[in-house]
Amino acid sequence: MSLLKTAPEFSTIKVYTDEIVKGYKQPCFFVKLIKLRSTETKNTDSNSISIVLTYHADAATNKQIFFLNTGDAIEELFGKGIKVGTRYLHVKTIAAERIGENRDILQVSIDLDYLDSTGYNGNSGYDLMQNLNMNYINKN
């Protein structure tokens, strides 16, 4: 998540994927992506992505005000949306909570919704009808 590195308060904090379970050093972020796709029409897919940021602070900063400030900084960073390639994805919701046995881990979930084309081309491989002739009988 290079976007995290653009914020001065996070520029020196290591970012790991959620597959790392050993050998990490605190403070650090773990990033996990959860994607959900459903077909809306034959032409359109509806997509949802949840970006789950899990922040492990060092023991010296395990204070409520620190977690509130960190949550606010993440919200400021991601709140307006995320540029992905040539697209801009708008953030639907951001939720933060403290987790872990000692409630010393901050977890922020950022939810984004967007539409994609399925790539369906109804004309592909078919001849289009040019004329339609109909005989209409009025039985009234």
C-alpha cells in the first residue's frame, strides 16, 4: 500500500501482507484485501473490495489517544477514495476498532464499491437482423 507511505506519520512504518506471521517488527501495518463480485446484468458486474489495515503499535504507544489519531490519519488518507490505474474508486465506509487480547491492535476496514464491464458483446459472432416483416390481424 504505497498510499500509506505518502503520509508523513506512516512513512517509516513497515507494511506487510497478511501472509507474514513471523519475523515482523512493530510498529507495522498488515494489509489484507477481500473482494466480492456479483453480476448485475449481462454487461455489468458489481464489485466490492474491503481493505483491512491492521496496525500493530509498539508497546510505548499503546494509548487510546494514539489509536484515535492513527485512525483519523488513515481516514484522512483514504477518505476521499483511491486512484487505481486510470480509475478512481470512491470509499463507501471506513470503520476502525481496537482488537486483540489486550485491545492493543488497531484494525481499520475500508470498503469500496465499483462497477465493471463483463466484456459481453451481444453482436459477437451473429448476423444482425436487417428487416422484420410482420402480418398483423386485428380480431376486434
